[in-house]
Amino acid sequence: MTFALGVAVFVLGLLVSIILHEIGHLVPAKRFGVRVSEFFAGFGPVLIARRRGETTYGIKAIPLGGYVRMVGMFAPARGTAATGQGTGIGTAAGPDAGAARGSSLVAEARQQSLAEIRPGEEHRAFYALSVPKKLVIMLGGPVMNLLIAIVLITVVLTAFGRPVLTTTLGNVQPCLSDAGDCEAADAPSPAALGGLEVGDRIVSWAGQSVASWPDIPEAIATHGARPATVRIERDGQPLTLTVVPELVDRPVASGGEVVTDAAGNPVTRPQPYVGIGPSAALQPQPLSEAPAVIGQAVGQTFHIVATLPQRLAAIANAAFGDGERDQGVVGIVGVGRFAGEIASIDSSAYGLKERTADMLNLLASLNLALFVFNLIPLLPLDGGHIAGALWEGLRRAWARLRGRADPGRVDVARALPLTYVVLLVMVGMSLLLAYADIVTPVSF
């Protein structure tokens, strides 16, 4: 039940993110006078629909996207009427008429786009806007996803915090074996012999006070293998124990990295060993930490999207062969699994605070992915229209610099044949990720 609840919370968060993305398009479009006929979150059968003014608002059954239908997304071919009335696209004349007649796909898309423009409202079409206004409208959706991610990351960082190692023990090794499970012949670990238990909070080690986890291994290394008086707090009560570390060969670390020899093998030396590990807890961070964390998250997302073809190839090899699954890319099924696991993990150390923080981080990551992915300069993504507007602005600026006539609008409709290829690729990618998330799942 808790797994299903986690998935439901994720779906609700996804739906809200989609609605806010589309609001990012809707608000500036209406502000600039573009007539918006439909505003829908989701695809497929209509669940709810209400008409307010000239716009129908609603929610559809499949919450995997949404759209704002603005009239006149594609400009008419030169010499063609600016509305769907009269002669229509089929009788167009002028420089682009032959191209329009030669592509039924482009012609049909133009016709459908222009048919919604009412006589006398040509100025309310999207194509009639200036380049800056087009950019504001099309960037509104992705930027809204970025803002959602920024807010969520900032809230998690400052209100919940990031995981830090604490002085409370999260692990006490029962024996000296490195094999994992202890055998009867294995000697007990110094921690077990000394009476340390999971949940103990270490206050001092061999007379040296500890404020954070790094202080503990430093104190152990300094005191060596001599008997150490360890002051702890257990269930709110102070206790004093005696722990005798044992010298064992362990890898040498420097600057957080394991030191290796010329052959690449880890360098080891006898070091005092106790057999304890820390627990992690969320610790709120100052607001000043947010920009760096957000910048790192955005950079990582751009890197993942930039390397997506190679990653998808590796995922296909893992799903249909014996390759290793890429852990950095999951589909909607995988993200839903994460949400379910967040809700259903049975651990006393993983409470409501940790679950809420992880769920918010999951939604933040999803919104960053929507932000970056929608900037890809291909239709039907927002980036396709952004690229068209930018190219239009560059052409006009170049013409002005050279003293030439305005070259006119960029014909984005000509990219429609490629759009269908992009759609097929996106569908194929979604199906591949869904299959891989089932047969080679990535766990949270």
C-alpha cells in the first residue's frame, strides 16, 4: 500500500509540474494577445474540461505531457491568405508556393494552423509576434520547470538539509573478517569486544572530544592500538567503555583517495582498526549553499542529456544483452519505482523527514530533466520554436547590418517532416527505458 502511495504522490507531483510548465507558456501568450484555444495537462481521453472565455482548460487521462494550443503557430506561405478562409493554402502563389504544394504534410499543418485564425485576428497569431515575445512564450515552460527545481532544491537544502555523517554509530562490525558474514572461527572486532552498539553516540575517544565523524578516525589513528577510554551516550544515558583497537593491514588513503603502487594495487600498512561506521542524518544548510548545489545539478543534467545517445545504447545492451545498466538514466517507470521505494522502505532511520526530502529531490530532478530536454532545438519540443525564433532574429539583424530588406519570418513548418522522425525517436526511447526499467531496474 505504501509503495502505491509513493507512486500516487509522484504522479500528482508530475501532473503539477506539467500544469505549471504549460502555465509558463499560457501567461505570456495571453499577455501578448495570442489567442489560446486550449490548455490541457496530459494526453488521451479528456477527464475534466471547462471553458473560460476563449480558452478550454482541462486534464486528460495520461499525465505524461501537456500542451497549450495557440492559434497561428505556423506562418502562411508567402502570398497566402493569413486565415483559413478564402482561397486557402492550395492556391498559394509566390516564392514558397511550390514548396508548399510539394509537401502535403507541411501544407496540411499550415492549413490547420491558419484555419483557427478568425478574420480580423491575424495580429493575434503566434507567428505575428516579434522575436523577443516568441522567445518569452516558448522559454516560459522550460524556465518554469527550472524555477520549480530551484525552489524544491532550496527548500530541501535549507529546511531538511543534506546527509552528513554523524558521531552516532550506524554500523558495528561483529568480527575482524572482511568477507561480510562472520564465521565461528573469526575473532570478534574491537568494537564488539568493547561493547559498542549501533545507535551509540560517541562523545570522546581517548580523552579527545569529537564534534563530527572525521574526528573519530583521527582520534583512533592518533591514539593507536593502545586501550582507549570511550565516552558514549546510549539511549540518553552517559556510559564509559574501554576499546582496544587492533593493528590490521588496511589501504592507505590520502586526500580521500586510496594510494596505489606502480602496478595499480592499493598500498596497505598496519593501522588501528575498531570496526565501526557512522550513521547519516539530514543537516540543514545555509541559503548561501543553494546556488552551488543548484548549479551542479543543472550541469549534471545537461551532461546526461548531451551524452544521452551513448547512454541509451548502453541501456539497450543491458536490456537485451549482458551489458551493465547505466545508473544515470531512467524512464517514467523507473522514476515511479523510486517514488514507491521511497514510501515503502522499512527502516527506523528513514523517517518522514528523509522520505519527504528524497521525494522533493526526485521531483526536482524530474523538473531539471524537463527543463534541459525541452531546450533541444528540435520540434515538437519547445526548443524547436526557440531555435526558429532565434534564427529569425539573427537573419533580420544580419540584414539590417548589411542594409538589406527584412528577410521575413523563418518558416518553422518546413521542419515538420523531421518532427515526425523526432517523435518516433522519443517514443522508441520511452519504450526502451520502460522495458529496461522492468528487466534491469535501477533501485533507489
